[in-house]
Amino acid sequence: MIELPKAYNPQETESRIYKLWEESGFFNPDNLPDKGKGRFSMVLPPPNVTGTLHLGHAVTVTIEDILVRYQRMLGKKTLWLPGTDHAAIATESKIEKELIKKEGKNRNDLGRPAFLKRVDAFAKESQQTILNQLRKMGASLDWSRLAFTLDEKRQRAVYTAFKRMYDAGLIYHGEYLINWDKKGQTTVSDEEVEYETTKGTLYTFRYSKNFPFPIASTRPETKLGDVAVAVHPSGKWKEYIGKKFEIDNFVGTKLTIEVVGDEAVDPEFGTGAVGITPAHSKVDAEIAQRHNLPSKQVINEFGKIMHTGSGLDTLNIQEARDRVVEWLKNENLLEKEEIIEHNIAKAQRSGGIIEILPKRHQFFVNVNKPIVDRDGKTLRELMCEAVTTGKIKIIPERFEKNYFHWIDTLRDWNISRQVWYGHRIPAWCKGEEIKVEQESPGEGWEPIEDTFDTWFSSGLWTFSTLGWPDETMDLKTYHPTDVLETGYDILFFWVARMILMSSFLLGEVPFHTVYLHGLVRDENRKKMSKSLGNVIDPLVMTEKYGTDALRMALIFNTASGTDSVISEEKIKGMKHFANKFWNIARFILMNNTGVMPSSKPKARTDADRVILEQLSAVRESVSRNIEQFQLHEAAQAIYQFIWHDFADVYLEASKPQLKNENKENTEQILLHTLCTTLKLLHPFMPFVTEEIYAQLPITDKKLLLVEEWPR
RNA sequence: GGGCGCUUAGCUCAGUUGGUUAGAGCGACUCGUUUACACCGAGUAGGUCGGGGGUUCGAAUCCCUCAGCGCCCACCA
């Protein structure tokens, strides 16, 4: 007879058990016996190196650890590879903010080398925090393969990738219109721009008294950079197409406005005429290109008016706008002012307003260029094909539609960032001439100061972590990875970029299945945020209720890809479940008279027969549901069985049976059922199951971590 | 403007290709201090599955339509 404590104590158990697992070496597939059952691999979406664990991470870790533990118990060589992301802009601005707060200096005061030294030091020191927090969640990650997006090996991968793409003509360079984040002082990709609906004033006016028709704009100050007016080729202003107007004085500057006819103009909207500002609008730039129009930049990177010679130069945007409007009023050129709803572009990261402006020495990934080595297909086509051919399956399936829709509207990817912390773009320039090399090509060549978009390096993650560009054993064995699990919010940022990179650089998909989970919300369906004060700290929850309880609560009753709601009550309920299970084991061990479990106990009573049938059904259900990524169904099935079939019914039925002549047989059924449920529950609640398993009277016992999945 | 999705018990949500009395967790109510567990047990109440129409022997599930909510993408000056 073995006597367990009356209540399960996660605080006492968890760190001890985790240490046991870690020391066993079984997180590393090299130490797993080769059972000829194949392999399974997955990368952890690398958390920001300076971050701390939030519920989003907790969901990711829970789901992935369930998949990994299941596969490992199936006997596969199972690799789950950890790492951290340098998160260029996020980390840099975090450090700079602290620097300003503590020392009153910004990054420029320190200079690039000194500033980077600080960031590096902070990142290194900070990294342990998030890694230990992942351990706290019970993650069975192979720590021996830990990677960092900015470590030496990954740097080599990034440079190699860039060089190969550049040589293949997939990366071009020059002066282009970019999304400028004035606040963050960097360019950002189209994906990093968010739109916010606000009310603004639409001004309808003429450039001058003798201009034949009015135009409308919410940004009159940008009109200083106008070079043309576009009208519909068969609209009401078509007679003016081809005419040029010299405006001698528009708010103190000279404009040459050519009237062009373009299909892109909606003749019914507004005045039917659009002022064309090629330097500050992508749509206008496209029109300008079609008609061979010049471009005139009038807003600089600090959001000030420039190069107009109008007396507005050096004013900021709002001041300039007021002055332009005032001038229009004074000149009697303003015909209408109306309040309209329109979208303003903001940088996702900094929240700053995005200005479209031209910038030199920008690098872009061309998604529309045919690639010789890939049967003349473009990156866009390769990305599309990976999913249409079924080589990659996205779960839930509806996200495949999102993915295709995104690809349809995809433009070239600007990978240059004016951020210091990150992979420096290995390129040099002499005037407009450019050379891609790591070391200086010689006299007169200036280095490109920019760094890569952080997603450029994380796009390589499935293979850069496995040793690419070297042809390592790991790469051969574990790539393509089996599953990529992450939140649906980074499907485009990350998942799509990984498909792009792998398709071109390796000629294969980076993973076979993409499994997307939803966002975690609070009880009021609100997104959790610090400012709302509704944040549930996963670490506080594990402290209070145990990691197993948190894990179970996070997947219970939440379908894949659907936003889920978590409340402290739910976590508490799962703590009760852990304790219930503990007491089931306690009861069984308490009544054990030295009987060992057998794999095929005989049913002698109706109760025996029922529970064994139910056990067989739940075993099948849990396996099938995990295979199909229906973790909530699997969790529900095992929960239901343990609490309501096994405990409520069979344990009660067993009490009289333990007193009669079938005593030993009943003990065997109890032990067998316990043993099987321990295994079935282990991926979900690894700590309590391992702890109970350690108490079972079994000879030649392994860690539950590497026990064989019931079949 | 285009696309995707949601609306099921008081609350939060499951419900896998249409199939017997629609489920769970939490909450509510009644009863129960029998040594596995009060972090518990036994039981009860509570839903015309958003409205309407259709297909079918049969619809929460498929189709149409209306209403409300959410997300993604594009962006018109």
C-alpha cells in the first residue's frame, strides 16, 4: 500500500519534475532510441529575446508541447527546437526608451557601436528570463539546439540567403516610395501598416483662378508636390487631356500641371479630377509612371516641408496644411470644405503616422520575377503553389483563403530598415552603384547602414536553425519540419515569408502543416492589454493553480483558429481536475495489495466490461483528435472519461468489488485504467501525470515522458 | 469597396463529412461531513441552436434571405 499526500501540490512538484526530464536528455532526439517509427520536428516560434511570457506564448507552448509529447510517445525521433528573436525595432526602441529615461540620452548620443553594445548585453541578459518561463510551462524543448536570430550561425544564413537572392535577381535596389514611420524613423513593410478610420476635412479647390476645374484633397499641403491632374479618359474633363498649365503662384511656389487621362480615375467621385503627387502616394506614382511624369518630394523624413521654396519649408505637416488652407481662402480658391471619414495609416509598432515618401538605397524582394532555377516561376507563384498542391495544409482550412487573398494583393517586399539592431545589409554603394559583399570592395565604397527587416531572418527559421547553409545531418533529418504552429495574426508576416524563403533557397516547403490558433481574450472578449489592466499573467496563474491547470484551461473548449476566452475561474476548475486525478491515483494505490498492472485485465462484472470499453473508446478518441489537431476535443474526451466514467462510476463500483473474491482482478483493472489514462493525459498535463506515474508499482519503469502511447 | 467568420443553457464555448431525448466548463438551486477527493458526491432547473424561407424521410449542421457583431485586405483623390 502506497499513501499519497491528500492533495496534489504543483508548486512542490513542477520544478523537480522538469529537472528530471531535462537531465534525462530525452528532449534531445539524439538521445531517443530509434524505434524505426520515423521522426517529427517542429520549431518554436521564437519569442522576442527581451520579452516576458504572456498568454499568447502560453497557448503556443501548450499546443506545441502537446503535439510534441504525443509524437515522442509514439516512438518518433522528436525534435522541438527553441530559439529567440532579436526583434529589431521592438528591442531597439525598448532599450532606447530606457536609455532616455535613465540617462536622458538617445541612440544617436551614444553612437552606433556603443548603443549596439548595450542592446546586445541587455538581450543576452534578458534572454534567460523568457527561456526559464518557457521551462515553467513544461515545454519539452531541445535546449541543446537553442538558436538566436542574431547569433553567428544565423548571421551566416541571413547573408547567404541575401546573396543568393540578390544574385538570382530577386532583390533589387534603388530609390523607391516606401512607408516611412516618422516616429520610429524607419521604413516599414506594407504588412506593418495599419489603418485607422478617423474624421478629416476634404478640401475642394483650384490651383489657381484660371485652372479649368477643381480638385479635392484631405492633404492640401502635399499639393505643393503635384505635377499633374488625372481625369478619366472619357470623363467630363477629357477635352483638357494633354494640356499643360503653368501655375505661377501656388502658396508661393511654381507648379507645372499636366492634365493626363487615366482609367484609374473614377469620373463619378469628387470633382472627377485627381491631383497627382507622385512622391507621396503609391497610386499617384503608378499613374505618374504610366504618363512619364516627374516626381517632386515636398515632405522629408522628419515630417517637414522641403524644397518648395514657398516659405512653407521647414514647417511641419499640420502647420503647412493650415497655411495652405488659409492661402486658398484668401485667394478665393477654396470651393468646399466637408468633414469625411477616411483612413489614416499608422505604424503597427510605434503607432506613428506613416508618410509615403521616396527613399534612396532601398532593397526590395521582387515577388513577380520569374526564377530560372524554379521553372521560371515567381516567388508569388511558388508561395501560392505550396498550398494549392497540398504540400502545405493550413488548419483551419479557411485560412487558406486568407492566404491566397493576401498573395493576390502582394507587392514587393521592402526589407531595408533604418534600425541599428539587426543584420546589417551586406552591401556597399558608390553613388548609385551597388555591390553586395560582406567586406568593403575598396576605396570610395560606402557601407549601406540599413539592417534587414526582422522577418527576413525569421523567414529562414525552419532551416537556419538546422544548420543551413551547411548540409548538416540535422537539415537532412528534420527538414521540412512537420508542423508550424502559431497565432493566425502572423500568417502573413512570418508563415508566408518562411514559405517564400524555403521555396526559393531549398526548393522545398518549410513544413507540411500550418496549425493556427486564435488570440486569447478576457471574459469581456477584449484583447488583453496592459493599458486595459485586464492582463492575466500566465506565471501568476501557474504559481496559483499549477502549470497543468493553466495548460488544460488554455485548450479546453477552444476550437482551433478561434479566439478564446480565459478566466481565472476556468483555470481554477482545471486545478480541481488535477487534484481529482491525483485522488483517483491515491485511492487506487491505497487499495493496492501488491498487484502489478497487466496489459490485458479480464472483465468479470458489468462495471468491468463497461469501463474497459469506455477506456478503449477514449484511447481511440484522444489519439484521433490529436492527429487531427482537435486538441479541445481530445482534452474534453479524456477529462470526461477520467472524472465522470472512471471516478464517478467505476471507482464507486470497485469499492464493493475490492472486498470480494474478484479483488485482485479489480485492482488490475484499476491499475491498468490508471496507467492508460496517465499516458493519455500526459501531453496535456505533464507534471501531475509524471508525478503519479513515479509512484506506480511497476518494474523497469521509464519516465512517462518516453513511455509508449497506448494502442 | 472586396474577402472571411460568428450569432447554441445565466456566462464562456464545443458540436469532425446532416441521423436517435442538442453537450461541456463555470454559475444557480436541493440534498449529502459514507476515511480517494468538500479542490467532493447525488440530483434539479435552464436552450423553439439570431429572424424568415427552402432542400430532405430527417437540419444547429446544406442553400437563399434579413438583422446584429467581429476580423482580414484594399483604399478614392
